[in-house]
Amino acid sequence: MHRRDFIVKLGALVLLQVAVFPSLVEATKTLPPEIAALQKRWRSLLAENAKVATDPKALAKSKEIWRKELPLESYQVLFEEDTEAPLSSHLNLEKRAGIFVCRACRLPLFSSEMKYDSGTGWPSFFTSIPGHCATKTDYKILIPRTKYHCVKCGGHQGHLFDDGPTPSGERWCNNGVALSFIPTNP
Ligand SMILES: [Zn+2]
């Protein structure tokens, strides 16, 4: 394929994504005040002396080291972008107050106040802790989807959809094996 053709096709894909997910693009621009307030107060749900990563700065750590340190199913989701079977995670039923951290590097990604029952069989959240997740476009099933990862270790967490509850309209569909839960009151 000529370079110019490639660029034209790439441009068409980007336009298609904006056309397919206009509300998601919109949702990332304006943040409802109640969501902003909830994002700000996540630390109030962190247990005293909880062992978490406090600096989101990227880690220089190889996949080979993570493979040795993590359970196989967590490694495969986080660093090979696998997807766990729906309804397989105990975190689906987790309703206590607390913080969900990345299973690999322990960076806080969600608070219990951000969780809701999406009925999909995967732990779901309607927003995330700001600056701790980053998104990329995924063409794995040809239709573009937004996948997201932990900014510290780069571990894949799940996919972001625009069919979540109001007011954010977002659904952060997470693999349970990619998270650990720290209850506020152990
Ligand atoms: Zn991480």
C-alpha cells in the first residue's frame, strides 16, 4: 500500500471512530460537577496505611518480570491483553467502600463510589481516578473500540464504552483479575 493511501485510510478510520462514538468524545470534554467532586474525594476511601503506588510516573519494568510476579490469569490480561470470562470475578459482587488498585503496580484506578452494576458480568465503573488511566484505540475486532491501561505499569485493564449511566454516560468495563480491592475498613 502506498504511504498516501495508508494515510487516507487511517484518516477515514479516525473519522469513523468520531462518527460511531460521538457521545464518548463529548463526554471526555465536559465533566459533570458531581463526577468531578467524586473524582476529587477518592483518597477519603483509602484505608489507613494501605500499600498503594502514590506516584503515577511510568515504571521501567519488563513483561518477563511481571510474568514471574503475577498469577498467570492476571499477567495474560494485563500484559497480553486477554479478556477474562464474564461473571468470573469476585469483584463483580464487591460492594464495600474502598479503592480498586492495579493488580500489577498498585496504582489506585477507581473508588467504590465509581462502581455500578452494568449487568455485563465484568466489574464496571462510570468514571475513573483522573490521570491514572490512559486510553488507546483498539482494532482487535475491526470496529474501533477504546481500550484503557494503567499509566504506571502500562497494564491493560479493559474497554471504555459510552453506554454508561448518567451523568457521565461512561462504562469502564474492567477485567477483575487486573485489579485488587482494598476495603476502607479491613
Ligand atoms: Zn499498573
